[in-house]
Amino acid sequence: MSPSPRTIGIHLFDDVEELDAVGPWEVLGMWTRLWPEDGWRVTTFADEAGPVRCSKGLTIVAEHGEADRPGLDVLLYPGGQGTRSHEEDEARLTWVRDRLAEGTLMTSVCTGSLVYAAAGILRDRPATTHWGSIPRLSELDASIDVREHDRFVDDGEVITASGVSAGIDMALHLVARLAGNARASQVRRAMQYDPEPPVPNP
Amino acid sequence: MSPSPRTIGIHLFDDVEELDAVGPWEVLGMWTRLWPEDGWRVTTFADEAGPVRCSKGLTIVAEHGEADRPGLDVLLYPGGQGTRSHEEDEARLTWVRDRLAEGTLMTSVCTGSLVYAAAGILRDRPATTHWGSIPRLSELDASIDVREHDRFVDDGEVITASGVSAGIDMALHLVARLAGNARASQVRRAMQYDPEPPVPNP
């Protein structure tokens, strides 16, 4: 692992889904800001530092570009419309394989796992994605043990989450894994994460 | 109400809590982008257009400043450390009262309701806020019927939500109120909002 503090990097790109990135950002930001003694920090990076236009029109500023990105102990790859082109971007897929090879803990939200699948790093692993992309996950790699009904799947080196809002649950799990259940419970309380969806699913 | 499309404005300011703003943004952005025929749009505004530094260090770009802000059919006032100074900012409190007076539906997340309380617009109303700020809500206005255990409180002209993640539930309720339960259910499904907090509260 890197010298302290260890780094979690959230990847930003054109047409990233806003909550895929900012849900985990809130969880991880709350944790690392309120409990810096745990020795972790969270940052954002894109191909180039600066403004990134998200899927629903919000602009978020990436703190780092690839040129000045710190080493990543944990990578979080969000989803969104923007991942479609990533599936066929060989340079990007090589970059993903290189991160796993160097020992980065690979995490994804929503269609971020399709990029991991295209890169081949989900081979023979259990994994999930947004419900609407479940068939695509198998198309990209038939060896994946697709977990359609799991909120997130932790396979050790790789953690994948289902759609959009599932990044919040996955990030809380990540805090629990890296700093213990008691800390994750404190983070949950700080963000008052006692969800009560006011309408049923269709 | 304004000419179509009607406008929901999310207020951004220094040290706004990221998920207070982006949770509702995702809900409302999903709704208005996938179902534009409902006649609503969502935007962000700050005192001046441009980058805003949030509470946990993320930078989000406000689309409008006060100078070019569209009329607001709905205002969403997030919380965060940044609201502390707002409680004593008379110009801002007047601005809040003016919005209610012109018929804007007033909504808040987390400590956003403390600004509403300081402005006097929660007088004799039921309301809520982040659990850590419940005593402050009564301090600011003893006439408020404080609903400590409600996820959000809809009092007609004003809707207040509890802490941080509660903005997602409140925003789904807002979609239900403005476009019906069936639409809100579709939005819930699109963002796969089937939360499963992986750790208990402390």
C-alpha cells in the first residue's frame, strides 16, 4: 500500500452519472474528514483535471488529471451513459487492467462494471451492475457469475455495485472493510442514512 | 406558476453538503430528462455562477448566479456547514421570505431548514432537520412543531427533510406531488433506489 494517507480515487468522465460518483463521495468524504486518524483520503480524477459534464447536466470539477493523479489504493469507477464508449476504448481498458495488476482495490457502481467486464478483469468472478445492463454484463464476458439481485458484490480484489444509488451502500461496505463496522455505522449515522423510499417500485 | 417548463432551483453555496444537493439533483434530473413531457426542469444557482466549494471538498459548478437566475417554481435549500453563516445574513433571510411571498414552493434538506427557521417562514409549522440540529431548530423559533423522527415533513408551502441522505426521499416525494406516484415510482426504479444499508446505526 502507499504511504499514509492511503488514497481512494473516484474517476470522473463525460456523462458520468452524478449520484454514482457523489453518493460514494459523500460516504467516503464524511469518513475521511471526520476521522482523518484512519489514514485515508478521497479524491477525484479525470483524464484531465477540471470541469466534467455529467449525465444529467451537472458540472463537477475533477481535482486531478491522469498526469498528476496520485497512486490509487482504491479505485471507484462510476457508471452512466459515458461508460458506453469506454467499453471499446483499448487504452482505457489497458489502464483498468494495469490498476488491478498494481494491486489497486477495484470498485464500481452501476455500468462502471461493464468497463471492468470489457477489460476482462471480471473473468470467472461474481459481479453485478444496473438492472438495465444485466444482459450486457453477460454479453461482454460469459464467464461472469452475474448477481442480478445483489446490491453489491465483494469478490476480494473487485467490488461491483448495482445501479446509481447502490454506490452509497457499497461505499459504506467499503468503509466497514477498510476501517471496521463500528466506523461505518458512525458514518451512516452522520449522514442520517435511514432511507424511507416514499413510493413503491413500479 | 411560470411559463413551461417550470423550474426547480437547487441553491449552491460555499460549504454546502454534497449529497444534500446532488441526491435531489439525481432524482429530479432523472425525472426531468427522461420525462420532459411533464414540463419541469432542474437547475443550480449560487450567489454568482461558477465553481462552488462544497463541505467535503468537492467543487460543483453553479449554472446560474442571482443576476441571471430563472424564476423559481420550487426552491431546494440544501444544508451543510455553510448554512451557519446564513442564519445571521439578513439579506439572505429577506431573500428567503421573498421567495415564499412570491409563491415558490420552499423545500430544504438537512440544515437548510435552519435558514428557513431563521427567516421566520417555519413559524407555527411542523418541520424537521438533521438529527444533530434538532435543538437548534427550536432555538431559532420555539413555535416550530419539531418532527425529530420524520424523514421529511410536507406542510404544503414548505417541505423540510432530515439529514443529508433524506434529500433523496424528499425529492422522490416531490416528484410524486408534482407528477404523481406512478412517475415517482418510475424514477425510483431508474435509479435503482432499493437501499440496503450494510451496517446498523451505532
